[in-house]
Amino acid sequence: MANAGSSRQAAWEFYGTELKNRREAAKMTQQELGRKVFVSGGYIGQFEQAIRKPQLDVAARIDEVLQTDGFFERMCRQLINKSPYAEYFAAAAELESLATKLCDFAPTLVPGLLQTAPYARAVTLAMNPFISEEDVEGKVTARIDRAHILRRPSAPVYWAIVHENVLRTPVGGSATMAGQLDHIVALARERIVLPLVIPYQAGAYALLTGMVTLMEFEDAPPTAYTEAVYSGNLLDDPALVKQVQAAYDLLRASALPQEASLTLIESAAEDHRRCARTT
């Protein structure tokens, strides 16, 4: 997996070098190209340095402006297809690794960055019951590898809001679930994540369906990612992102305070442990 990641990064660096070469050959500045493809000049600079990866529609517009006969769109598609993640999530995964702040909301499952290997395996098999063992291991490894960003020196500030449903559903069985919740508590005690829980008694809450991630960056505007059934959507329109941020603030207001949330997570873990002992 590490070799594959290095190879993919090298390919993105080649992509960026080619973009810079073709842009300069067209005698355009980063700002000029950015205006023509509806992104900032700073974004073009980040594409060229392989700091940020363009979405397919941006790559297609770059081809049109630079008259490169689909080169950048084709290469972008090839690199996304080589990602260990689902196509609809690949771009979001790249952005996630660059974020300075991440805010997750999960109504039904533990967020991917917090999942243990047994939990991730149970989720993978539930969604892909006929998958080969090799593919299961590949998907689980890719998911666990994502969490490395939480322990790097430049780790993002990370909030995770979950509904109490997430704590009570015994994904993978009671023992697996107890271990999963213990893992979240341990990360919280290490101050790696700040988890909050929306309890059943909160009733209706903002963002009623679907997983949501808000991402903030050092030198780029914030982005929101929403996920539905086998589909994902990156939102970078400032007005839409602002709406999602406001909804996330309402989620915080519906959630239990930090210590009360941890107490509920620990209590749910103990309930699962007791259930595991009796089965």
C-alpha cells in the first residue's frame, strides 16, 4: 500500500509538471488559467505542485482552454481509478489528507477515520457479501491507512459528531463494537479527536440523513463532502458550504457536551461487552 501511494503521488507530481509546462507554453499565468477554468490562480498553483488534485470537470476545462486534446481529463480519470477508494470518494480522500480541520457527522456508522480494522471489515462485508478475501483486506487496509493523518505532526483538528444509533448498533458483533467504542474513547483521551453524541432524546436534528464532512485548509477555501447511496458530492460553492457549516453548528447544539458524550460512549461499550460475555 505504501509503494502504491508513493507511485500515485509521483504520477500526480508528473500531472502538475505537465500542467505547468502546457500553461507556460500557452503564455498564461496561473491567475489567467484559473479565471478561464473557474478556479483561483492559487488552485492552479496547488495543482501544479501536486498539493491539491483537480476534479474531473476542472481537468476537462483545462484541456479545453489549453487545447490539450483531453490529456488532463484522461490522466485524472486514470489516477482516480487507481485510488484504493471508491471513485466517488477518491477526490474527497485526497482533500482530507490536506485539511487543517475536519468535522465529520455520521448518523449510522462510525466515521472512517475512527474505524478499527474489525469494524471496517464488518462494514465492508455487509456492503459486499460476495467480495474476495483479498479485496476485503485491501479495502480495510485503505480505510485504516487513512487514519494516519490523525497522528502526523501536522494533524488536522478533528471533530466527530455521531448519533446514538452509531453507538448502539452492534456492527460486527458485540465484542467488535465494544472494541470500536473503546478505540474512540482512547483517541479522545489522547486529544486526537473531539467526539460528540446526539442522544435519542434530542429528537429531530439538522442534517437528518447522510454522512457529512467539512474540510478547512491553510491556503484554500473550505469544502464540504456529502455522501449518499454509492455516491458522493464535493461542495465548494461558498454559499453552499456556509449552509453546511451552519447546519453543523446546529448539530453541535443538539449534541451532549464533551464529557457527557464520552460517558455515553463508555457506557455503550460496557453494554456491548456484557452482551458479548452472555453470548
